[in-house]
Amino acid sequence: APHMAVCIQLAHAGRKASSAVPWDGAQLLAPAQGGWETFGPSALPHLSTETPPTAMSLEKLAQVRDAFVAAAQRADRLGIEAIEIHSAHGYLLHEFLSPLANQRDDAYGGSFENRIRFPLEVFSAMRQAFDGVLGLRISASDWVEGGWDVDQSTVFAQRLKDAGCDFIHVSSGGVSPQQKISLGAGYQLPFARQIRQATGLITTGVGLIRTAQQAEDALQAGDAD
């Protein structure tokens, strides 16, 4: 029988954790509703009405990094052959990348180099622990003025490639309720194309690709792999 690779996605929800199930609104749960303490790069909530997350200490950063590594090691023991690290849609690693969520004043916040530091540390630690295919999902743009954007994403993708990244999955948005997304067929493919052309990484493109012909056209145009 032909062999089929098994891939999983690993994520930390960060300040978006402690949420109700989707069919109950998916909003942040208060402690009285069974909610729990959430963490983020800074004590900034996703919505102004929500309880702020706890800003992560250096000790907590190390704990989360090590938890990602432990998950990769378990995946390896189970025979998982590919891992995608979720660094998009307002989850924890995206929160570190975006200046909208990350307003730290230490080595993990402020400048571009500081904001990419923790996601790169997580990736590099997982790369050392996992010999299989390892890639990352990214929100290429926050769709908010002054937020994370495709040019920063492109430089970040090159750093990931230098660190041993095998592929990148290009999505967008999710870190701010102020986002203004220009929806349309294949609306995220220009992000994927820019990153693919600049880095040469194997690239997944997504976003309102609803027909086989759309997908084929994107492949032929070099938007994604």
C-alpha cells in the first residue's frame, strides 16, 4: 500500500484560551463560568471587555518552550512524520510577533528582532528535538495599521528557513478585533506568493479557494506549492 505521511499541528492558545466551545459563543470564560488564568506576552486582552492575561515571566517562557519540545518528542515516539507549529490567528506565538499584543519592554518585546525571539526559540528547540518535517503556520498580516505585516512575515520566514524550517503555511488575521480584512477569492494568496518568492520555502496558500480550478491557477501562477 502507498505510504501516507501523518502530520499534526501543535499550538498554544495564549490569551485566547479559557474560551467557551464554538456552539456556545467561543468567548472568554470568566472564573465563575469555569474559566482559568490565561497567559500572553503582555497583560493586554483580546477584547477590552475580557479579563487581561497574565504577562509571561521568563520562567513561564521557558516552561512553554519546553512543553512544545515535549509535545514534539511525544509525536516522534508515536510515529508522527510532520509537525506544523501554529503561530497564526492570535495564538500565543502570533501574540509575540504582533506589536498589537506584545508590548513588553524586555528582550522579547519592542523591536522586530525582540518580537520574533521567542517564536524562533520555540522553533529552534523543536527542530533539535524532532527529525521529521517541521513547519509553521503564520498570519502574514494583522490587517491593522501598525500591526504585524507581510514584510515582517517575509523576513521572519527567512529566519525560520535558516533555522531549518521545511515549509510555511500562510494565513492572516486573528490577533485583533480591529482587523479590516479585504475578503475575496484567494485573498491571502498574495501574501503566500511574496513569502514563497523571497524565501523559496515550500508554501501553503489558503483563503476562499473554493474550486479545483482556483487551486490549479494558484499553483501555475507560483502563488503556492
